[in-house]
Amino acid sequence: MSRVALVTGGSRGIGAAISVALKVAGYTVAANYAGNREAAAAFTAETGIRTYKWSVADYDACEAGRKEIEADLGPIDILVNNAGITRDAPFHKMTAQQWSEVIDTNLNGLFNMTHPVWPGMRERKFGRVINISSINGQKGQFGQANYSAAKAGDIGFTKALAQEGARAGITVNAICPGYIATEMVMSVPEKVRESIIGTIPVGRLGTPAEIARCVVFLASDDAGFITGATLTANGGQYLA
């Protein structure tokens, strides 16, 4: 029986690419989504990957989701914490709600989703937790105090949890994508995209598939000696 992988935010954008790449690599994949039921249904119809709806900002919903997936597919061995949102604003205009919504999903969501699967991974002496952080968690970004703080926290969470999981056969790693050609990035004005590309030494945006390949490697047995690491995939835009 193939190992089961759960990808949060796994039916669109980078998450969808990760879900598909893991399926191609031989994993049984479950993709979580928070709100767009129509997009999730289309994703399942196209890929055959089952989707499950809940918000990673809700701990009880994460635990219920884990139970549903494990009843359907089996124990979760690989967790990709990919779900994330933005609520951008300069700090002097940022509301408490904008701050809390981003922290609740992008940082607290890692606890909410990892905590329910952790005991099973420890018991089975195997697990892969892969946290999708961001270049802006490494360098910061104007108008993203909330997002940058959460994504930096994801890296700290990764380093701490890796030390706890190591002797139980669980690796915990982070990936920090740079600017990727997702629907959101491609929707910005062309001049803005060109200015972003001008700061990337390789001279282009990344692709979702390139981030997905990083995930597939970290999920594999070949990556068993890598834990607590932060893999930067940003075309040389920021050298950590």
C-alpha cells in the first residue's frame, strides 16, 4: 500500500502542483481546501485526487479532517503544510483582523494540522512534514508584516520540531519559494511582473512544478538524512 500524503491548500496553485506531483510519484494523495468548492470539484475530476474541505485555522476541524482522511485512505505519513492567505496592507493601515487572519492560517495552521498527525507518525516511526514558507519570511516585504511574520515563524517551527521528530524517524523541513507564476502573480499588471523579474538573477518567475519537485524529494526515502532544513527556491533573488 502506498504512503498517504495530505496537502493543505492542495487543489489550487502551488498546492495543486504538489498534489499532482506526489500522486505521480506513487503516493495516495488527499488535498485539503478551505472555500472554493467548485475549483476543488474540478481538480478532483481532472486528477482523481480526493479533496476535503476545512479551514486549517480551526484546530477541531483539522482533527476531524485527519480522521476522515485516515478512515478513507489510511494513516497520513506525509504532511505538506501549504495552505496560506494574504491580507496585505502597510502596517499603519493594517487592522487587527488582517493580522489575525494571516497568523491564524499561515502560522497557527501549522500547529493545528501537524499536531493531530504527529502521534501517529511517532508511533509508526516514520513521517515527513514539509512546510511551505516564503522568501518574504526570510527577507521581509513592505505591506506584509503579518505574512512575513507568519512565514518566518514557519521556519522557526520547522527547526524546533525537527529536533523532536528526528529520533522517531520524522523529518521536518521548510521550502521558501520565491515569486512563482501562479494565478495570483500572473494577475498583477505586466509592468509590476517585469519589475519583479528584474530582481531575479535567473531572469524569470518560478513554476509551481519546480516547487512540487522540491516537495517530492523531501518526502522521499532519499531525503531521510535531511531535517530542520530550509530549501530556498527563488532563482537567486535572496541568498539565505
